[in-house]
Amino acid sequence: MEKSDPNLNSFDNGSDQTLVIADQSVAKESDMDAVSTLPVKPQDRYKFIRSIGFGGMKGVLLVHDSDTGRDVAMAIMPDFRTRPRRDLNRFVREAYITARLEHPNIVPVHDIGIDGSGSPYFTMKYLHGKTLAMILHQKQQGIDNDYSQERLLQVIVRVCNAVAFAHSKEICHLDLKPGNIHCGEFGEVQVLDWGLAAAADDDFDQGLLQGSPGYMSPEFIRSKGMERPGVAADIYAIGAILYAILANSSPFAGLPSQEILRRQVEGRITPPSQINSQVDPGLEAVCMKAMALAPADRYQSVLELRRDILACIAGYPTRAENPSGWRRMVLYIRRNWSKAIIILLLILIGILGFFLMHYRMAG
């Protein structure tokens, strides 16, 4: 987790904090006290090094784990004494959900417990690198950071891998955005912050509208948190992240949160090609299909979305764009440029040979 940066608003839509709007007449605290079931850590196991950052209800510290001899990131609740039981349980639930998702593109959880003061904590791999929001902001500012569009598309593919794996475990992230995607110094890509994740076996908090404006699904916004979001919500969010990569700007950059939510519900999304004329039509079709207003019009799985992104990377037409014959021919030539040159040369040689023969016969 990184410190909040006001310069990243164009990619996390006005706030690096997750929006939570609760209908108090509906939302209820869980009766389960998850914190009381946690083990108490040895007082001298973790040695504080420095603070890494704060976000939502969590603080993240860099600590040294004396048991393993490595530095790890520790998530804590600095104000746990004043937090309602709901928040404490949600914090513990995030730790357990993340720990269940053992995947190369999901940050691993090492340890869960409570410290001597009674505060819950969990430790994770300490990540080196930048969030996707930081990378896109640098590109927007013209800073060369070695992240070409092709490399960013590979980042999206790895995000799809992580989310598809989570979906196979019946867990949805529900807060996917550039600020929650971490890109390491050696090509690592990991999806962070599973604090809003929903598992199929969880109780659903009705009336709790939570997520990040611009990346929340329109149907969830429309229901005001009354309908459980699912796979379609994560697909919409991945489409919005792809939009940020293509247009180098979030779909609703610079707008206040309520206006963003209004436009999402109405499906008013400016195509990325109107912001960046260099956008590939195939990628734009993929983006707009993923962000379709109706869930039935989106990809029905993250694997389908990934398949079309991979097709674009490889130079093939996508299912989303319904390509014309001309488009298919252009893509074929791009994929097979050396073959196309040879074929063109053979055609030219054939034409030249024909005219030479005709010239001799005429002479």
C-alpha cells in the first residue's frame, strides 16, 4: 500500500479512499466477533521499521519478522478501540479472504493475529515497485517509465488471471482500480486490498454502497447497495482500468463523485478514441463491452475478457468488435508482415513478367 497522492485523482476518480455509503436502517452489525478468535502474537516477534502508508481503515507498517528473518508489511487498525465491531470483523475477514487466495498475482498473507494491546493485524509480502495509478500518472505527465501500452496490457492480463482465480473460489474483489494494482520492479503484478471482497458464503450487508466511483458497477449503484454485486461488477471494473490505459485518463476524470455515479448509472461513457485518437479499435471494443450498462451485454466471465485482450496483443480480431473483412485483412498483414512482403513481391514479379512477355511478343 502506498501513501495517498492527490496527483493520482485522475485515475482513482477524486479520492484514493473507497466510498462507503451505508443505509443505517438496513445495515446491521454481524453478531460474530472474529477478533476474539485470533491468536495473540509474541511481543518480540515483529520489530517496527517505519510506516508505509494509510488507506481506508488500515495502516500499513514495515516490520522485521524475527522468526523468518525477513521484512514484511503489517496491516493494522490504528484506531481499533473506537471502531465498531463491524469494522473489526471486516478487517479480519479481509485477512482471511486474502489468505485463501494463493495465486502469483495476489499479494500473499503470512500471518494473522492480535498484538498485546488487542489490535488485530495481518502480515503480507512487502512489495517493491509502484501502483498502476502511479505508473499511469507518470505517463500522463510525460515521464518515461518503460511501461509501453503492450506492457500495460500484460499487466491487465495478469489482473484477469488473479480475478478469474478468485471467481473460481466464488470470491469477487469489488474494488478493482489502478490504485489497487501493484507492479513490481521485476515484472510482478499483484492485486491488492481485498477489504470489500465478497465470498459466496458471506452474509451480504444490504444498504451498504461501497466501492470507488468510476469503477463500481452501474447496477450496484442503481440498487443503492441492496443487490449483491458479483462477477459482472469485477468485469466492469477491469474494463474501466483498461479505459484508463487506453485513454491515459479515467472514464470520468475530474468529476465529483455524485456526478460520476450519475453518469455510470446512465451509461454515459465517452469512447477512449475520442480522448486518444491512437486507440486500437479492437481494444476500444473490448473496453466498451466490459463496461456495458447491462451486465448481460458484458463479457460473462473474466476469462472471456482475457481471451479478447490476448487476441488484441497477438494481432487477431476480437469477438467484441465484429470486424469487417477489410479489418481482418489489415490485421492479417500486420501479423504476417514478412509473409505479406514476400507475397507482394511475388505478385509484382508476376506482373512484371507478364508485361515483359507481352512486350517481347509484341516486338
